[in-house]
Amino acid sequence: MRTKVTDTILPTTMIGSYPKPRWFEEYNVAGADLLEWWKIEKHFQAYRDATAACIKDQEIAGLDIVTDGQMHFDQCGGGIGSFVWYWYERLGGFGKSKLPNPIARRIEASGEDLSQAAWMHDWGGTAVTDKVTRGIPGRLGEMYEIARGLTDKPLKVSVGAGPANLTFHVDLKYPGSHYSEQRKLAEDIVPIFNQDLKDLVARGAEFIQIEDLGGWQLAWDPDSKWIIDVLNAWIDGVDAKIAWHSCLGAGYGNTFRTVEDALPRVLERWQDVKVQQYALDFALRDMVDVHALKELEPVREVQAGVIDIRSLYIETDDEIVRRIHKVLEYIEPERVYLTTDCGLKALPRFVAFEKLKALVRAANRVRAELPASKVAAPKVAAVHGRREVFL
């Protein structure tokens, strides 16, 4: 596996998604094959221009590693519901209709935390009434090539939701459900998603971040080792630097409250997943869980979330510097990337942009405090060069 994408110490990035430009909000792919949707010149130019705008915001802010902003995400419930719906709408066997969310129904039955149930119903649920197949291709490789042609910066490809995560919102008791257990459903998704990752690498992707909240299941069901097996099968044979983001939920800024404090209990087991880096939420809980980083094996890295994406408040540089200092109490700077807690999609674009600028200013201040021997001059490998894509 590749291990290095930049020589910059404490490189800055964001998790993945970014607010759509206002004019692009009316564009929703709505389950279509992107290659069909892009046949309409207006659609392709709008998608490419929106991706370019997102990347330009990151470059102006000064991020060291950029993403494409996931402009294929539609305006679904929960603010970021397209994280799962993009795949539900495409994978064969899945229903395309928005059903009551099964997690929310279980919460309602318990009579507890009904506000959590409300936003999860807004997110929605689905059912699987036939064996999972490829269905409509996700076109991750094609989206990567468009983004690669728009920047000379190192490019991280954020890929989610993953196989285990997608099972969470499936009603396995729905009439005619093809599956009765999460594990079998996730295992049938894996070969499709593994091929997608290999296609990304074949097209030149060097840094892939898988996004799957399945790891939190180990906090309430310690016997769910199959989650680890599924994640490893997803990335098996993928020759790239791989990070794993398992966030705490971000539906309109709401978290999965039952696992907010679970990281110290599960991080050791997460290291059975063969990734090089973990992208973790710290800022929303004011860094109280950062001590868990001492559990990381020496060969592992962290993307430390030091920007709270669940709030419209734009952090001061001093606040972010203090957060970075807390990270560095437990792990050396050579193993640290600095990022947002989760995707920025649900925020106003102005707020997202200013948060990124503040992140970069804070990172520069902390770099200046490091011994000169640790701060190498930034270098960008030639392979990061642009490749124009036209359709």
C-alpha cells in the first residue's frame, strides 16, 4: 500500500462533502446513471463547474489535500441523507422509496430520545426485496477523473456509505425482504464496492477514504466481528493509501448519541481493519476522547477532527490551535493529518469556507512551533498533475 501523499507536516484536509453552490442545489441526479445524466450538456457542465468551485474554495483556503466535495449528493433528508441514498437508488435489489427508518421505529418503541427518532425518519429507510446486484454503476472512477483534471493538489477520494453502514437503515422485517440479517446483506455488497475501489486505483487514485459507521456497532454488540471482516474485504487488494472515517453521525448536525463516548472502547478493535489511517471526530466533544489515540499502533495515522461541523459557529484560530495541541499530547505530528469532524455539506457555504480557512491558519501556527527538522518544504509528486476530462 502507498503511504505518503504529501511531505507537509500536519497536512490539512476536509472529510469529503462540501456545500453545493446555491445555483447547483436544484440539480439532483435522483437515481440516474451519471453517464446518462451527463448526456445533457447543461448537467455535465453544471456538475463540473460545481466541483471546480468546491475545489477552488479548498485551494483558496489553503488545504494541502483536497476532495471533490461529493457534488453527486442530492438534497435528501437529514442534510446528508444522500450519503446512503446515492447507493440505495442504484444497487439492484434495494427499494427506491423512502420508508420509515427502522432505527427510529425501535427508538419510538422504547419511548426514549424521540428527537433522535424524528431526524432519522427524515433521513428515511428502505427495504431489499431481491438479491443485491450491481444495478446502476456508482461511477466513482468517472467522478475522480473529473476532479483530477481540476487541481494539481493531492486529491483524496471519499467513498461512502460502506457495506455495513448501508444495512443500518434497511428494514429487514419488511414484507418480502430478501435478507433477514445485516451480515449477509453487507457481504453481498462487498464485491461490488471492492471493484469500485480497484477501478479508482486503476484510474490513478492514490488516497482513498472509506466511510462506514459500522464500526460503532462493536460498542453495543461486541460479537459483531463480522463488521471488521466486511471492511477488510471491501479494501482487499486495493493498492492505495486508505483511511477509514467512522463518524458519529451528522443528520442536520445531530449525532448518534448512544455512541458519542464510545471511541475509547472500540478503537483498539478497529485496528483489526487493515487501513493506515483513521479519520475521527474530536471537536464536537471538545477533544475529550483524544486520549484514545495512545491506543494507536505506531504504524497507524490519524486524521484528527479539529473543526466542529455540527455547529454554525466559526472557531477562532486560538481554539483550533488548542485542539491541535491536545492531539499532539498523544501522538507525534508525523502521524497526524488535520481535518473536519465530518462532511461540511449541511453547512452554509460561507461558514464551511471560513472554517477551512481557520483550520489552515491554526495548522500554520502549530507548524511554526515545531522544530525546523520536522517541517519539510512541501512537495507534490508529479503524478498529482491534472488530466482534463471532457464528455
